Amino acid sequence: MFSTSEFTSGVSYEECRATADWLLSNTQVRPTVGIVCGSGLGGLAEMLKEQQVFKYCDIPNFPRSTVHGHAGQLVFGTLKGKPCVCMQGRFHLYEGYPIQKITLPMRVFKLMGVETMILTNAAGGLNQDYKVGDIMVIKDHINMPGFAGMNPLAGPNDDRFGVRFPCMSDAYDRKLRQMVHDVAAELGYGDFMKEGVYVVLGGPSFETIAECRMLHRMGADAVGMSTVHEVIVARHAGMRCLAMSLISNQAVMDYDSQEKANHEEVLETGRLRAEQMEKLVSTLVTRLEHNNNSI
């Protein structure tokens, strides 16, 4: 007879609870906002005041980040007075971890009291109207690995986390999306703010030209290798989600093009736009504080 933890690659409620309790016993911060930093966007964590840092390798049951540009640590602190926890580096399918393991932090955050998740990533632009450096607010996603049965909720459902069949038509909170657009307009960022559909692939190879063409025809505006699995688990646990993609490269759609996607370009775009992304997120968090009861 298999146990739930064996079905879910060792990620059980008890292990998530133990990790959350360990963190709570080692920090005074009681976060209500969780932030996930994408490639080149780790500077978001540097905005936190009164920082307390835990390397992933020191946290019980946590995977380790192996990607260049990801610091691999949890940062606790306050952002504009709001208690936050920030993932400086995330986990991906292509690192070889089971899908349940890469989404473990979302469940740990829920058990720590996090109510709202703000996730960022670097993505390739499929929409030909997008430019490198645009920020796309994700309004919906296409989960390509999920079409093949690779879903972080596969296996026996533990009702202590959420229901067996969670709704995903409201995965990306409408009010939070409107709020970030309002903040962007106030900051003068309207020219490079977009809203669209994000499609996730397994990676780590970048997409072929044929794949980019297919994904665009399917209705995707940007493509990447993260975020969706985290959002599914966060929504399953009842947290509100806002996700944004920094368009770090334009997907190649033309067989005559000499352009090639590369990870260094992703990191450089992150560095160039990081300050504005930080301002956007920090202002949004302040607004969350003011609107906590209405969203």
C-alpha cells in the first residue's frame, strides 16, 4: 500500500508543516505577502528591510536552486511596513526535481500565513507587438506539461491543502491585475505595460521556430519555463496570485532570422528593467495594505 507522500515524491502535508514551523521558529516575521523573483529579478528581495536570509540548502525539505542568476535563498523582511517573504531564485522542471517538489514553497508559504503571491519571470515574447523590456501582466496561462499529465496536483489530494478539482478560470486575480495597471499608470510605466497569456514549457532548451509559431497561434503572448506550476498550487491552497513576465527576448518566428535566444540576454534585460519592476512591486504591496479588506 502506497502512502500519500510516496505518491507525491515525498512532499506530504507533514513535511510542509515541519518546514513552515522551522522557518516560523527561526524568524519573527509573519509574512502575508510572498514574492517569487524570476531570472535577473533577484533585486526585488533587496528592497526588504530588516532582512533575515535563509539559504535553501539550510531549510529542511527544500530543494536547491541550480540556475545561474538565481541566488537560492529565502529572504524575510518588511516592504513598506508589510511583512513579506521573498524567493530569490525558484525551481524548475528542467532541474530534474519532481513537479511536486518545485512547488513545495507555495504550500510552505500558505502554512506560514501568506495570503497573496506576487510572481515574476523572464519570458520570450511571442506577441509581435511586444518589445524587449515590456512587462506583461499575466491574465491566463496555457499549461503545456499539464496536457501530458504533468500537474503538481497529480496524485492523492490532501484536503488540508485544497479541494480535489480546483478552478483555474480565476487563477490570476482580476482586482490585483487592475491594481498593478493603475500603479503602473501612476508611475508613468504605461508605455511598456502589457497584459496577455503565458504558456509554460518544460525547458531547458529554448523553443524552436515551429514551436513558437504554434504557441502563438494557440493564443499565447509569452513563453517561459516557470510560474504556472506555482500558481496552480498557490490557488489550490486559496492564495490570491498576481504574476508578471519581463519580456527578455523576442521569440524567433522567421526561418531567415539570425537571432538566437540566450540566457545572458535574459539576465541583462532583467538588470536594465529591474529598478522599475522593483518600484512597481513595492508600490503595489503598499496598495495591498490599504485594500486588504476589499480584494
